[in-house]
Amino acid sequence: MLEMMVATVLAGVILVSLAPLLPQLSRGAVTGRHRMAAVHLAQQQLELTLSQGYAGMSSTSGSIVLDSTIRDVVQSTRYDYEVVVADRPPDLRSVLVTVRWTEAERALSEQVEALVVSP
Amino acid sequence: MSRRRGLTLPEMLVACALASLVLTGLATLFVQSVRYHRALEVSLELQQSNLAAMALLSRDLSEGNPASLRTEPGGLVMGSPRDLVGNLQADSQGRLMWRKYICYYLAPINGVNCLLRKEQALPVPLDTAPILPDTLDVLFFRTSATPYSVLARNLEQLEISGSNPVSIRLVSSRTVANELFRIESRSDVVAKN
């Protein structure tokens, strides 16, 4: 009887200590998906900017709203992107893409940067 | 001489019941993790494809002119100042030259709805945005032999509305193992030229 009680108490302690981890895991999964979308978006904007060539690259900005429906659950997120092209003398240009979004009232962002040499 | 006592039937039954509970829990966890992995994989693939199409469409529209844009259900045709290689060029007075037409439309490729893009050079570069002739509609590009590029697979809807800003809506969806995955992206683009 005593052994059973000790085992039950130990199991209870372990379960109670693990319980707070579940919401954190769930939040982590959501953040991971948002971050993945932001990185995709940033890389695509970077590729588009680089495809314009050294002389044709220009700064731009915009936003995309993404609604994901998985198992009838809709999740809507707005991603704001900003592409900044800056001269870096003597013969370089930097392209910095920043993607920002808000998640549970937290402002998050991802950045991708590339340097281009003058041809 | 020692005698070792074995397990009684009730003890065995309790042990079996506990083991089956634990195994059922583990099996459920395994099935859920496989489903989660599949959901993540499919939704990321849809998302990546949808965002790539949205990025290119947004850039083309932002470089275009509302006067040189024709929208139809499931497609659009527009003038573009880039040549077929992708370069922008100005004339001797610094005016941007319009070099080609671009068409986006939805069409099935091997049974999968895709967003396709075709380009056609203007006969002569123009210094103002080209007014699209009536014959130059989505059907013209659909039936022309011009090579196309596939921008996105599993794209179900393409909607363009408004003149400036132009509103774009792209919907991708895919059903895997009786589960529907759907990604919708929306963006407003201001045509600058």
C-alpha cells in the first residue's frame, strides 16, 4: 500500500511539473510556422530584388495577409515586408529584407541580407 | 532450499491492463505526431508555392500601369516595362520604355491546377503604357504556343480587383488523406508606372 502511494505521488509530481510545458510547446509550434512563412517571404523578396540586377534594384515595401486553414481551423497573419537597398562604397550594394508580424501581441521579425558587387 | 513465488493472476491482469494503457497512449501519440508532421509538410509546401506566386505577381503589378491591365475570371493580361530578359530600359529622354505583355492564368497541368505565366514582346517598344488590344485576352495567351512557366501548383483561385491599388487574392488548396489544407494570401499593390 505504501509503495503504491509513493509511486502515485511521484507520478503526480512529474505530471504536474510537465503540464505547463504543453502550452509552451503549442506556442513554439505556432511561432515556428510563422517564422517559416516570414523567411519564405523574405527570401522571395530578396530573389526578386536581386533578379532586377545591380542597377535596377530599388527599395520597396508591402504586406501580405496569409490565412492558413488546417482541419477547419483558420489562422490569419499579416506580414509586412520592407526591402531596403543601400549603397556601400566603393562598389557594393546591400539588400536587406525585413519581414514583421505580430503574434499574441508580440512583435516579431525576420531579416535576410545579401551583398551585391557592381558588375 | 528456496522457493520463488510467482505472480498471481490478479497481478498479471493489472500489469497487462497498465501496459495496454501505456501502449495505447504511445500509439495515439505516434499517430498524432505523424498527422502533425504531414499537416506541417503539406501546409508549408502550399504556403511556399503561394507566396512565391504572390511575390512575382505583386512585383509585375507594381511595375505596371492600371491603364494597361485586363482582368478576367482566373487570369489577367498586363503591359510590362521589362524586356524578355528582365531588364528595364529608358529612352534618350529618360522615359521608361514598355517592352512586353505578361499573362497570368490558371490551368490544369497533369490534373493539378497551376498558375501559369506567359510573356510576349511588344512589336515595337512604347514610351507609354500600352493599351491592350481587344484580341489580346487571356484566351489568346492560353492558346498561343508561347512557352509558359509554372509559378504555383495546387492554386485554386486567382482574383484581381480594383485599379490602383490593385487587390490580389490567391487561394491554394490540397486534400491529403481526406484532410483539406488551404492557404489564402491577399495583398494590395500600387502600380507605380
